[in-house]
Amino acid sequence: MRKSASEKTQSQALVTRRSLLVGGLQVGLVGALGARMHFLQVQQSDQFRFLAEENRIKVSLLPPARGQIFDRTGRVLAENIQSYRITVTREDAGDIDETIAKLSQLVELDPALLADALEQMQKRRGDVPITVADKVSWEELSRVAANAPALPGVEPQVALSRHYTLGPDFTHVVGYVGPVSDYDLGRIEDPDPLLRLPRFQIGKTGLEARREANLRGKAGTQRVEVNASGREVRELDRVEGTKGSDVQLTIDHNLQNYVQARMGDDSAAAVVIDVQTGDLLAIGSAPAFDPNLFVNGISVADYKSLTEDDHRPLVAKSVQGTYPPGSTFKMVTALAALEAGIVTAEDTFRCVGHLDVSSQKFHCWKRGGHGNVNLIRSLRESCDVYYYELALQTGIENISAMARRLGLGERHDVPMSAVASGLAPTKDWKKRVKGEDWVLGDSVNASIGQGFVLASPLQLAVMTARIATGRAVEPRLIKTIDGEEQPTGAGEPLGLNENNLRQIRRGMFEVVNHSRGTARGSRSLSKETQIAGKTGTSQVISRRVKCAEVDWKQRDHALFVNFAPYDNPRIAVAVVVEHGCGGSTAAAPIARDITLQALYGDDPPLSEYPSGQRGRIRNQQKKLRALRPEPASKGSRA
Amino acid sequence: MSYLEYNIKFVPTGPRKFLYLNWPLALLLAAVASVGFLMLYSVAGGDISRWAEPQMKRFGVGFILMIFVAMVPIYFWRNISAVAYGVSLMLLVAVELFGDVGMGAQRWINLGFMRLQPSELMKITLVMLLAAYYDWLPLKKISHPLWVAIPVALILVPTALVLRQPDLGTAILLLTGGGALMFMAGVHWAYFLAVISSGVGLLVAVFESRGTTWQLLNNYQYKRIDTFLDPAADPLNAGYHITQSKIALGSGGWTGRGFMQGTQSRLNFLPEKHTDFIFTTLSEEFGFVGAITLLTLYALIIMFCISSALSNSNRYGQLLTLGIAMAFFLFFSVNMAMVMGLIPVVGVPLPLISYGGSAMLVLMIAFGLVQSAHVHKPR
């Protein structure tokens, strides 16, 4: 746009006026800044000079002691022990290489840790102390302290470090802590300043992670006088922080140890639950690993051996693993049919070894067939065809609803990592997730716990506890926090017909105690410990050859669930042995041993076992006794 | 204007341009930057390679860049103003989408060889575009509501984007800098009165909204305001910066504690001592005399800019120079006011002194534009 000369003059004048105005304002502001400087630096100088002197007082955060973790008997599972380390602060050290060289004459330096520390020093702010030697002995520490004047920026540090007294036994339940990583910091909005302390440990997995808020505690502060080079001269005062809350588990460490030891090197999981209160008495997952390895950072080789193991030791199979429940699901199908009034316990179906459903042949595990089968016999001998018939008449919606009522397909929020929710499939679910319509064959598969049905060992234990009591038992892992009792999981009555439940329990009793029961080999003899259970063998892939002849990875999962004593249930147990082939051969014996151990609170007498097994059991008891933890030196709760 | 005056005007061309550079201004910039090198050397505890050396290299590159920009005719810069603004706006959106996250705020784009802060670029390109806009707009339309709404939108869009990062400091600079340019261009003063009074209203709203569902600022921003109002309340965490910074400043006295003798800086009581809080180290070590000297250098830079602008009859060059001078003024005054506890901590670096690459380069480019306006003004 062309502008006239007069407009130009006019605008020039306007700009000049306005900019002189703004300029004047700027002069005023600069004057104000100068005045403020004068006020601070000249008038109040003495006061601030005094404060600067006082500023030789350094205020620092005191990390609180993390809450301890105990088992139900008061045995400590996770404690804090003192550990010594040596840090170097780059800004104070001056020549890093020279400092390290001097230090290495006093302390043995681990090259890997040192290389990491040097890298950290490049990356982090210069005033952050970086650890160059970890887990040093008291002697080495005092040698460094004695030579302190020659080592600027080098500081010996005492810190609390987590220690897991029972090592692998509780690794999946309690989890472990580790140094705060950048990833951790990134996930938290407005992180506690504590987390920025070097080497501060937070829960990474398991209860340690899920109950971080209870366990961490509150930081204290410490005021220390420092000299001109920043070295601490004396402590002036300190405000102690608040220790984290102590957490007591419902788990019994002796039983937990037995469970882990009994599973041994199998890839297995076992859950023991108190049916009256929902207390989890043991949650085992095998194989396990030593959580102490992770506390100060695990070596690459160790970590690799854990991740590459096909038995997956890092996974807490008890709550994270989900398996087709196989025949242990039959109680669900049966109860659903009974409650819906479709069959009575006396009604029989004829099993000829298979059933044809929509032109597809569904086999019973017993190819010759069972003949006429009623409810109790169907459970006792685990007839599949009986359940195919039930499924056709009851429908998947009823079966799924019953599964959920019994605690399958829903997540039980125990404070462990990645608790799985399993699956109780419905028509809707299949439509939504698979985009396909539900077919009759799916119901037939589901009736015997195959197909889409998935359950974790924890869920199977809850299911069994609910069958045993008729109440909506909820699992409880934490007994007390700071001595305060947590709500139990006894649960409300499920509203199931007691008569129907009694029939199911009778069937489970016969599975173990009847001469033709599938788990007869795993019975106990005395009246006080009678076991009622159900075997399960769930297919991993379809195959024609014998289970033991295929690759380990392709073998069937072995399952067993039971409660005991039969006439007055106290506990429920679920055992899953991955690729164990048969529920009756691989899982039931483990479940029986765990049940007896839990009921007796110690090794059961050999008289509980059928005479033919006693020799083998004696040896086994001896072997497992050797793996028991030492009795605690101080038995009482802190 | 008379025929005569048109006749005597000329614009230098070719290598002669070099002689017409605003050399006193360039010298002042170098002087301020040198103060910066000295301070960076000091806060690194006598280590030149840590901050001082990279900063010198950047200033060197920046200085060459400035001369290069100055040699390019001012009309070229005017013509690309809109494009420059558009590119910075796109970069700002890009940070929003895939920027790196540093210090809890999303501010950078990683170019591989350097990390670019588009918000830095925006401070300059916004001034360029507004200057070009008022160069083009006839004077009689200048206060028409529609022609006022356009620059307001041009200011508010990048401000909103920067606020989302969140970078309150830059947002305030864009808003005030842009507004000041509109004022100097001649928009009717009633608009500014209205904005200022509604701004006061908004301030009240910000405080009233705290804790309610329509809370206007982030909790950390409220915390900073709290800290500002009462730094003693939380001396360990949020108030730490201010309390320590004031102690460092105050303990400097008339002549300071001597080069590299500041205990506050030495003992690591000062946070961000090589970036936002570097002024405290200067004040501690060189005292009131040192601080006033720096303030005077800054004021001289502003004065040279304004005097160059007032004698410039090219409206674009004039407004551009005034706008950049205003932005520069805001930079250092906000930073100084912040470390002296006059305003809340908003995270604005001290121009030409604080350690930081993109801020330095962008600033030198800006002064390149000022130089270009100076060289190419009709004489």
C-alpha cells in the first residue's frame, strides 16, 4: 500500500511519541531494578552476609526407614540392613581421574560399577554424589574416612538397604525394591523429592510395589554445618522422618517354604487359602529366584539366565499364570445345571465314549465310555460326556455366571504384580473380541474347562473355598498394617442351594476317597484330614501320542483343587503343574502333601499316608526338612 | 516532507554496508557476552571447558550470523516475515506433538546437531510479523477493531501453544512484547486500558479458581506464586531458589566477595546457577557495582536500539527495532526481577549471559535484524 507523505509524517510522529513513552517506562523499570539492587546489596547487605555465613548450614533430606514385612507368625521377611558405599561429587572432586586413582589405592573398585559411575557423572548434575564403590567393608570405609582431607568430593556413605531374609520363598509375593530409575520418575507426577536421592529404593514388583505408599514413610531433614569446601563439620539438628508402615502378611513362612520346596524345580504354582477368613496361607510359584539379587542391580549374566529359562522363574504363576482349568471346572458346570434346575443329582446320562454335537465328535477321556453316569460318579470318575450333555441343556450364559459367582473370570485384587483376571467366556465376549458367533461346540468345550475358559491358581483356590463354604470368600494377603487388623475376606453367603453344594462336595470327596476316584492315590487316612478334591488335565495342544512322549512345552497342564477336612473345611488348595501331564499323577500328590502340612502345621505323621507310599514319603520329608529356614533368632514382632 | 529531503536520502550498498553497521551496539553485545563467559567460568569452579568455552563458540557463531543477517536488505526480511512466523508456529505445534521432554516441560525439537526451542524463535518472528503488519496497514485503519483483532490473534495463538508446554515465562514475554509493539505502532490507548483492567480481573479469577474444578493454572504454577508471596514458608523445596538467590545477591554488598569467591555459588546453594540464576553469582562476586554495570550495559543496548529506530524512516525497520529492543528489555528485566524476588520464578534466562544454545543464537539473529534495519535505513 502506497502511503502519502503526510500519513508517513503522522505515523512517524506517533511512533516517536509512543516509543519515547515506552522508553520512559523502561527507564523507570530499570531504575526500579537498580533501586532493588541497592536495597538488597547495600542497605540489607549485612543481614544477607550474615545469612550467607549461616548458609554454611546445609539442609538435607533423611531417607526414612522402609516399613518391614512380616509373615503371620511375626517372622521378618523384608528388613533394612546398613550398607556402606563411597560416593564422588564431580564438582567438588576437581580432577576426577586423579581422585579415582587415589581412591583405588584404598578401596577395591569394581571396574563395571566404576565405568557406570563415570558415565553418570557426565550425565547428571555436578553436585549429585555418584556411587563409585558399593557394599564396601567397614575397614575400607574407615580407611577412606581417615584420608578424607586428601580426597575432595569423596564421601563415605551409610545407607539402609533392603534385605529379604527368606530369599526365594517370598520373591513372587513380596517382590523386591530397586534404585529409582528415570522410567520410574517419568511415570510419577510431582515425585516426592525423596525419589531424587541417590540410590533411594522403591518397590519394583509384588507387594513392595503395590504397597509402596504404606511402606515408604516420610523423609526427615538434617541440618549440618559445612566448611568452605562443603565438607560436613557437625550436625546441628535433625528432624526424624516417619518410618514406613510395617506390613504383616497372612502367609505362614513355614508353609510357604514347604510349598516352594515341594514344587522344587517343576514349573508350578500352588495356593493355600483359609476358607473361613480368606487368608492366603501360602502362594507359591516355582521355580523362584533370590530377590536380593535385584536390590542393588542384578548382573547381566544372572538376569539373562532368569529370562531365558523356559520355566519362567520371574513370573508369579500363582496369580499371573492363567490356564484352562480342565476338569476342575466341572464343579462350576454341575452347580450351574443344578441351580438352574435342569438336572438333579440322581439324573443320569449315558456315556459311550463320545458325544456328537452339530456333526462334530467330542470325546470322553475314557474312549470306552463310562456307561450310565450320575452327578457324583461324573465327578468321581471325571466323565466328560456327562458335562457335554449338561452344557447343551444349561447354556454358556448360566455356566459363565456361575463361574463368576465362584470367583473365576474376575480379578481378585491381592497386592501382587499383574494379577490376572482369567476368563469366563460369554457369547457377548466372543462376538466382541473374536468377532465370531458362539457355537454349541464352544459350550461343550467350556463345560470341561477347555476352549476359552482361563483361570489362575489363585482363582481356582478361591473357587474351591467358595464351594467348601458356600460363601463369597475373598482372598486376603495383608493381615495387619502397623498392627492394625485389615478386613477379612470371609464374605457373604453366595445364596446357593446347600443341598446342591453338598452333592458337589460329596462328588469331590469320592474323587479322592472312593475306590474308583481319579485321585485315590492322593488320599489321607485319618478322619480329621479327609480331602475332597478334583483333578484336572488341560490340553495345551491336540495330540495323538502319549503325553510323556512329546516336547515338554506341548504336554498337558496338570491341575488339582481340594479342600480339607471334608466334614469341617478349614483350607482350600489349588495346584497347577505346567506341562505335568496328569492332574492325578503330577498335581494331586503335591496338593495332598501341602494340605497335610497346612493342617498339621508341620510334617504330618506317616500314618496319614497309604502304607505303600510311606517309604517314599519318609525320604521326601527328610529331604524337604533340610531346606527349611533356620528358626528366627528373635521370634517376636518388632 | 520536502522535495529536498527525499533527494538527499541514500541507502548504502555492497561492501560499504559493513561501515554502516551499528558498531557501538555490536561492541556492547560483545561486552555483555564477555561478562557471561567470565561468570560461566566462575560457576564452573574455574573450569573453562564446561560452560564458558561452548558459550564462546556459540557467541562467535552468533556474531557472524548477526553480521550476515545485517548484510541482507531489510525489505527481504520484511517480505519473509509472514513465512518466518508460519514456520515457527508449525515448529511450536510440532513440539506439542513430538517434542522432547526436558525438565518436565515439552520445549525442544531435536534436530540431531542441536536442540531447537521453537518458542525462542517465536519471540523474534512474532515481532517481525507484527512490524510487517503495521508497515502495511494504513494509519487510519490502525485502531479499527477488525484490524486490531488480527494482530491480537497472531499474538494469542503462539502464546496459547507455549502455555501448553508449559512455559509461563515465554508466554508472558510473547504477550507483553507483542502488546508493546502494538502500542508503539499507534493502536488507540483505550484498547490497552481495557486489556490491562481485564488482566487484573483475570488475575483475581486465577486466585479465586484455585482448588475448584475450573482451576486455571497448574498446581506447580500456583506453588511458585505461593513461593513468591512467602518464600520463607517452604525454604527447603519450592522457596529454596528465591531464598538462596536473595542471600547470594544481598551478601555481595558494594563490591562483592571477589571473583570466584562467592560462597553461595561455591557451596552449591544456588540452583540452576549457570542458567536462570547466573545473575545471582555475578551479584555475589562483584557486588552492587558489578550488578549496576551489567544493568547499565543492558540499558545502553536498549538506548542504542531506540535511537537507531527513531532516526529510521523505514516503518518496518523502525518497528522491528523497537519490538526487538522491547523483547530484549523484557528478557533481562524479568530475569533480574525474578532472581531479586520481585516477581515469581517463571524460568526466563538472562540474555547473552545464561548458558544455552538456541537462546543465544536466536538473540544474535534478532540483533542481526536490528543491524540490518540500521544499515538499510534511508539516510
